[in-house]
Amino acid sequence: MKKTLCQKHPRSKAIPEALHKAPKLKKTIACECGNVSYKTLAQLMKRSFGIIDLLAKSVASMEDKFTQSKETVEWVSQNFEHEIEKCNATIMDLTQHLNKTRNN
């Protein structure tokens, strides 16, 4: 038996949410020839497109969050790099001052 999307991705929060919000599928109706009716196929397509739309929104939202996180990490890296350079300059100055006082 095939696994459901929720079973394949148990840690995902977006998949169960998308499946829950998608339009519900009504009872399937068979036509005279024994195949699935056009109404049922249309309902299935609406549900499928609804799920795809909700999952696409989730992906877009996650991309926005990743972009914001990336920008934050870059900002923090740049600021701390500047602070580290200042600290290294101070250490060098103090080392030179200490060496001068030792030599005297």
C-alpha cells in the first residue's frame, strides 16, 4: 500500500494543513459504463489544484523566512567581523605597548 503524504513527511506542518484546508471530495459517482463520472473528476481536479495552491503558498512562505534568516546572518557576520577587527587592533596595540615596557 502506498503511503500518504502525511506518512511520507511526518515532521511537515504544511502538508497536513494544506490537505485539511483543501476542498473536500464528495462521494464518487460512477457513470453507466462503470467509470468515474465527469463531476467526480472535476471535484478531484479542484481538490488537487487547491492542495497544490496551498503547498505553493507554504513553499513561498518558507522561502521568505529563509531569505530573512540569511539576511540576518549576513548582517550579524558583518557586524561581528568589524568588532573582531577592532579587538585584534586593540590586542596588537597592547602587545606592542607591553613589549616596549618590557624592553625599558
